[in-house]
Amino acid sequence: MIAQTPAPPYYAVIFTSLRTEVKEEYANTADRMVELAAEQPGFLGVESVREELGITVSYWESLEAIKSWKNNAEHKVAQQMGLNKWYSRYKTRICLVERDYGV
């Protein structure tokens, strides 16, 4: 599903990952992180695809909202699980969206 974002400017956090073979708890944790992110002040939406390469883009009102999400206690536990079990590589990019368009 394509996220319904407001008129720019806003921020996008792009999380790109390569998974390990470990599947235990991953799907439930990923679903929980989307639910939890949606409860955070400043959250605008999320788009995600998971194949061989996973890409999740979350949208935020401000850098402060992104920082608050990064430091959320439950999210920090999931981040550590990702480092220890689920991801062989990952990259996070934070971008300012200055323009968007589509149908």
C-alpha cells in the first residue's frame, strides 16, 4: 500500500536490509514495529517490501520525531535483535522529502 503523506516537506527514513536465515520472531516483531511506529507522534506512514532485499520507508513530520522513534525502548530491543539475529547487512538513510507527486 502507498502511504498517504501530507504536502512536503516531511522526512523519509529508508531502511534497507539483507536478512540472515533466522526467521524466528521476525514477522511478529516487524508487524509490532509498524503498529508501534503508528502510535508515535509525528508518524505519517510506512511502505515496506520484503523479498531477498528488504526496504522499509517510514515517513515523519520532523527529525525530532525520527529521533524519538529511534530511541523508543521497545524499538531499541527490536533493533538489537536485528543486529544479533535477523540482518546480515543493513543501511538506514534519512531524507528530506521536498517534492512528491503521483496518481
